[in-house]
Amino acid sequence: MSSKPWQSFRVGAPSSNPGWTNPNCQELRTVAHVTHLPNARRIAEDGRIRADLVFDRSKLNTERIRVVWLSPNDWTNAGGFRYGNVRFQYDWNSLIQEKRYYWVESISYGISACRILVTDKDYSTSLEPYDPQVGDGPWWLSSSGQHYWNGNHCLEFMIEGDISLTDSYNIDFVKHHVSYCNIDPRTCTYRDRGDREAGQDFLALLGSEKKTWSLTSALETKDGATVPNRAFNTAFTDLMFKIRTSINVLSWGALTASDALARLIARAVLHSLSPPSDWKDATILAAQFQNRDELELAIADLLDTALGVPPSSGFRHQLSCG
């Protein structure tokens, strides 16, 4: 039997200790696409992650195959992600139904990156089919139907075609690595940006535009009510704290949150707080409100509308509970 190029990355054995997971045999339940804030905003507008050509030194860089990159790897404890700050998470089993799988390559970036193409098409004449049920590679589908992967390596799935945002079950935020960036580490302004700072920035960015975003995975159901998920709730709390501590108004105006102009001015405040922030403009705009409470209420109302969450359970509700 001939050896396969993926056998050196083979998944190990599941742990017999319920309190321990073997690093080389981790359950594969979730994969994610991580990206920079401007691209995340475009994904939110498109309602999908658009597939693109492969541009790095992959063997597919001369092909016309358009893919979306997804991975189960979590780089939180390795200094952060090189791909950006916004993470779109997907259920792995749902994503691969009725698909074909092909081994692409392994590329070493300090740690080996194993790449598998997931597609509807037949590429058996140019790529070697990968059968996860055999259990001799970095991704294994056991006889019980459980997926596993070898966490000692970087595992990258190349999904051919666009992926709908409605299929994502969660959106949250991660830290960008201080040194590495998949776009350009020399010019990237998001390097070393933490998850909580990124959450504030992304929320302000969404609220700064006159749109209602279809981000169902930014919401969840709690006690029968639709509420922002944990990451967006934290982002709102952090954004309010930033406004309270960094916008220093000497003389307030007459605008209240219920006035017709309130949302327009609140949107302009959020635009000033979106990267790159302009605190001088934000302060001048904020001063149009009667006080800080009215400013915060106007922003909460604006963000509730932007994300399509009811005020009775959204950010305005969070303000009243705080």
C-alpha cells in the first residue's frame, strides 16, 4: 500500500481521561473564518463570505478555483491571529454535507499547515481524494460519526464557493498578532489590537452607517427574547465605557434621545469613533445632547436598529439594567 502525503499528520487516539483532550486528537466541531475589520464590514453588507482565488505559494495559485479559508485552530495562546480581529464561526458537520474532499498540500510556516479542499466538484484528475473515514490524516471521521483533528498542526480547509453568513452560528472577536499579518505586517494598523478593542471598533463601524445589518449570528435567544450575543454585549459595554471616560464635554446642548436629529448625530459620533478615531469631532458632536445619558440612549437605540434587535432586549435594555 503506497504512503499518502498526509500520513505524517495523522490524528492520534482519543483520550481515555474525560478531563483531558489529547492535543493530536481534538474534537472537530467548529471552524472559523477570521478577517480584518474592513473586510468583516464588507462580509456583513454582502451577507456572505466571498470566495477568492488562492494567491500564496499554494499549488492552487495558478488555478481558477475560488475558496473561503476556514480553520479549527485557535491562536489565542500563541500571541493572536494573523488574519484579523473578527471571527465568523461555522458548524463543521453542517458545512461539509454532500461534499468531496481533496488533499492540496502541506506548507511549513514554522508550523505545518495542512490544506484540504472541500468542494462540490470532481478534481480527482488533478488532486488526490481525501477520505476522512480512513483515519490516516490530520482530519478523521470516526465510525461513531465524530470528527477529530490533529491540533499539533495548522489545519486549513479551502471551501470552494461563497459561504452564506446566515449559516454562521456565532460572531465574536479575537486578538490580532503583534508581528504577523496575512495581508502586510509592515502596514497593517490592526496588529496587536485586542479582542475587546476590536469589538468596540466593529460595533461603532456598524452603527456609523445608515443600514440594518443581517447579522443573525451576532444575536442569540435568551429566556425567549432576542438579545445581542456575549461578544456584542461586551463590545457595547466597552464602547459606553470609552465614551464615558474619553469624551469630555464642557457644555452640553439641548438634544434628547427622542428628538428627530438624535440618531443622525449619534451616527456621526460613532463614525468619529470608528477607526481611525477622531475624538475632537466626537466630542463636538456629543455636546449637542443634553447630557451623557441622552447620548448613550441615542447610540443604544441606533445600534438596536442597526442589528435588528428589539429595544426591550437589546442595548437600550442593557443600559437600563446597568
